[in-house]
Amino acid sequence: QVQLQESGPGLVKPSQTLSLTCTVSGGSVSSGSYYWTWIRQPAGKGLEWIGRISTSESTHYNPSLKDRVIISLDTSKNQFSLRLSSVTAADTAVYYCAREDDTGWYRSVDYWGQGTLVTVSS
Amino acid sequence: DIQMTQSLSSVSAFVGDRVTITCRASQGIGSWLAWYQLKPGKAPKLLIYGASSLARGVPSRFSGSGSGTEFTLTISGLQPEDLATYYCQQPYSLPLTFGGGTKVEIK
């Protein structure tokens, strides 16, 4: 059973960089046909896909955030990370890390973390 | 970007009722459609992938149908534990996009 757990500061100041880490257990971030993914949900709003990194470390980002986002893998710790720069209050959200399964005919996000609330405020 | 629209933001039903949630894509996506269940404080759960395939461990009262631009999630026999918000999502093209969500409430 794959499990994902987000960690990182719950409060970030405007203009600074939001940094979150996702620790994966029950599976390896460097093997298989998977994408390691970040998704967020502002309070009272819907889900927004931020971006993903493959096990071979190719990345794809949402164009709406592309200039501010970096997703990376740390295979030695079996983790992947999100960095979002120049944050504003609009970046306040629950951030989820997740795994997108690319092994079958249809892709889907089959495992999710519980989410972590990040508030951008001075 | 492909826009995903869930026309109902909420639906209320009795335990045991059949509940239908619809999702529309702004362009054809074949059967590239997934449904998720979100509950506060819990990890979101994959229910349906490929428009109609039941994810592992999901109760059989959940079913999905549709293709192209129109999709449906059905709960046959609503249970108290189904109180949640349900989202559709298209994995057809980047950026991945989600519907706005439909909250299921118990009468």
C-alpha cells in the first residue's frame, strides 16, 4: 500500500518561497510508470493541478504557475518536493501530493496524501 | 485547457436513494475521465478511472458511465459514509483539470 505524507511550513510570508516535501512509503519514486504530482485546493474552491515529475525526472507544470514552480525528486530519501516562488495570498490552499498511475490504458491519480494547509500571510 | 463542468454544486438525498452526478468536458476526451471522493481531513480517494472502471476497494454501489464530453457518476443506494464532495478530472491532456465539485448531503 503506497502512502504519501506532505510536510513543510504552514505559514509563508508574501513574496517568499513555499517549500513542501512529500515522503513516499510502500513504493519507490524512481521506478515504475508513475508521475509524482502536486495538486492544491484553495478554501471553498476546486482542485488545481500544479505539476508533476516522472520517475525519470521529466517535469510538466501548469502554465498558470509555470514561471514560479519547481518540482524535484530526492531518490535517496524517497521523496519529491515542491517549490513555489513569489507567493501571494492567492497561493493559500491545502496542498496535496499524489501519485498519477501511468501503467494502464487510462491514467488516474490513485494515491493521495492527506493534504497540508499553507497560509500566505505577513 | 479542457474545462470540466459539474452543473450541480450540491445534491441532497435520503439514505438508500440513487444519486447521479454529471460532468461535462469542453471537448471530447474519449473515456479519459476519473472521479474522486474528497472528505475533510482525509486523503482524497480515487473511485472511477477510464470513465467506468471501478478502482480497487471501492464499493460496487459506485459506478461511472459516459464518453466523449458527457459523464456520470452514480451512487446506487446512498450510505451515510458517502457524505463527501465528488470531483471529475480529465487525464487526457495537460494541464490536468478538475470539475468544480458536487457536494453530496444526506437528508
